[in-house]
Amino acid sequence: MYTMEQAELLAAEALRQKFGEWSDQVALFGNGEFATKKGDFFYFGFQSVKYVETRDEKYFDYGPNCVSVHSQTGECRFLDIHEALTLNPFKTD
């Protein structure tokens, strides 16, 4: 079973693999508010690096911007918009 910290490293690596040379343009986002565990999955939000640094709306990347990591297998997947809206992974109950 993976810990939150291990899952975060896997999610960061998934970003690097998906975005290749553009991986320096996106980063995991939020100091805990966009990192959570629900059921068998960890969820991590990501955003453009420029937005994270400046909070300037012109750099905001729209979309689900969420990667999930399975807590048992470590498999990473990027959520599509329908999954993100259905799961709402960062909503606290």
C-alpha cells in the first residue's frame, strides 16, 4: 500500500511522462487542499507553474487537471472532465 507521500511522487512522475518537455510548465498544486484520498485512490490537482507562482488568472489552466493514483498498485491516471465532476475529489464532506 502506498502512502500519500509516495503517491505524490508517482503523480509528479506521471505529469513528467505525460507532458514530456512541457513538464516544467505544470506542477502539482495546493498545499494539501488539492491532495486527498478517497476510497482506493489518491487524487492530486495540478496547474500551470506560472499560475502557481503568480496566481494570475491569465495563466490558469482550465480542465479537470487531476491525476489519480491507486493506493494498492500505484497506477496513475488522468481524470477526464466527467470523472472529475462526478467524483469531485477535493470536496470535503
